[in-house]
Amino acid sequence: MKYLSEYRNLEATKRYLDLIEKTATKTWNIMEICGGQTHGLVKNGIINLLPENVRMIHGPGCPVCVTPLNLIDKAVELLENGIIVCSFGDMVRVPGSKKSLLEAKASGGDLRILYSPLEAVNIAKQNPNKEVVFFAVGFETTAPANALSVLHAQKEHVHNYSILVSHVLVPPAMEGILDDEFCTIDAFLGAGHVCAIMGLKEYYPLVEKYKIPIVVTGFEPLDLVQGIYMALVQLEKGEYKLENQYARVVREEGNLEAIHIIEKVFEIGDREWRGIGTIPMSGYVLKSEYRNFDAESKFGISSITTPENSDCIAGQILKGIKKPHECPQFGKACNPSNPLGAPMVSSEGACAAYYHFSNHLI
């Protein structure tokens, strides 16, 4: 497959690992933002093949992982009140304060696992006497489809459809990490799929403000080692700039049609992140003209608040302060069958990556 098999080429990957070994003369901390990149690094053993002075720090780029407990509880509340709740599969096993969506379904809730929010609009059309809510989770990547479902429901006059919005944005999260007093990040691997939608313009100010290299990177083994090498070259030279390793997918301007759809339906507002807290202007909220599609206001659940689980250190892991195996509960009280937090159950979660593909089980 073009642009896939060649980026899994073992010999080419080895050559870049050799270049990394020769290039890194100092100790550098590089954060990969995306959970998909984390899984690529751990699953393919790259994390263990890098020299000791090149340390990969796992970032908050898993939308399921950063969805706060109160939004899980809100979705469960809707389900228990007889509302049809639709969701991507990753969300259904994430624990809320009392139960997950899957546990609420086992108690009789009507939970539908879908691949697209447009399917949820069709379910609403087929069930005009029932309310249908799609749990709209994600970074900028999934925002166009969720916005499109609102536009489609409006066009089709489907008034029993709404979305529970949990959209967060990557650049504000990077800024929040860099502003943290415990931050030790020297460079970033940017999330290639997010940049495929939004383009590169939002990252230039971060490079200039924090004097830090950012390399937009893909997800295959060769992508990852190329991205690390490009970041190291900058660091060793004392340079800082934005580079695009993922040029076969990411364009400077992004996907203009997708951006237009996002901006038509959403505006930027404050968002709470699991384990991190509220980051100002770090997520999407529905514009006032589409507020009738906002499940929180429609069903009066905005006031639900939930404290974080004190046994879960998801916040420290998502900020790159600790690695999953450094959590006292990792592989013990917290495992995929009994997760204390989202990073252990999400397919992009760092804890899940370490549990399934690393030798760090305790």
C-alpha cells in the first residue's frame, strides 16, 4: 500500500535509529503529543531502541483520556433517563465516578456504538419519539464530522437529536504543558492527523514564544524515527522551527472545507481536561445559533460535577510528568479489565500501550 508499507520498512527505520544515536550528544526530552504516536513507539519497540539520552515523554493527545469524569457521568445520566446515547467504542468502558456507559447499558440503557455521528442522526429520524444524543468526543480531527451531524440534523428538521460536546484542542494543551513549572520538554512531535485538518499556522506562535522545535509527525515506525531525528538535529544546533515530516498528508493550509464546517458550528471556549483541570480557550463549544443541539443545556445536566479519582495519576501521565509504570496502581488495582482511569482503557492511552506492549508490568 502506497504511503504505508514503505513507512514500515525495517532497514530504513534502522538507518534513522543509527542517525539518532550519532546525532544526540546531550540528554533531550521529546514529547509526542498524540496517543497514536505513543502506541507506535511502544508497540514497535522504538521506545527501547532509542539511546538513553533521548527520552520520549508521552503527551495528552488521547481525546478519550482527557475527557473529564463529569462528562462520563453526564452521559450515564442521560442513558439512565431513557435517552438513546450513541458513542464511539473507545468511550463505553471509560469509568465515570460510579459506572461506565457499558455498565449503564447492562442495567438497561439504550447505548449504541457507532462509527459516525451521521448514523446517530439517522437513528433519531427512525425514532422520532425518543431523544438521541451523540457523545461528541475528540480533538480537532473528529470535529468536522460532529459539526456536520448538527448541520444535517438541522437541514432534515431532526429536533430530537443533540450532541454532548467534549472537543479539546491541541495547541492550548501544548501551551499549558510548557507553562507548567515541572515541564522539562525540549521538543514536540506534533499530531499529524490534527494538522491534516487544521494545517500548521497555529504552531508557529508556539515555536516563537517558547523557542522550542515542533516536528509534525506521522504514526508509522519510519515516521516516528524521522520525526525524532529531525527534532534532534534542531536541538543539537540550538535551532527552533516548525517542520513537517508528515508532508504526504499534512498541508500548510490544512483542510479548508473541514475548517469551514467546524467554524460554522463551533466556537472556542474553556474546557476541562481529566486530571489537568480547566484550560482557558482549549476546546470547542456550540455556537449560540446551534444551542438547541447542545445536550447539556437541553437536558439540564450542566451542573453535574465530579471530583477526580485520587488513586489515578492520569493527570501526571497526560502532562508527561510520570510514565504509566510509575503509577502504584499500574497492572495491579488498575488494568484493562478494571481501569481506574481512561488511559488504561482507551486504544490510544499511554497506560494501555504500556500494559499490552511493554515489559514494565509490575
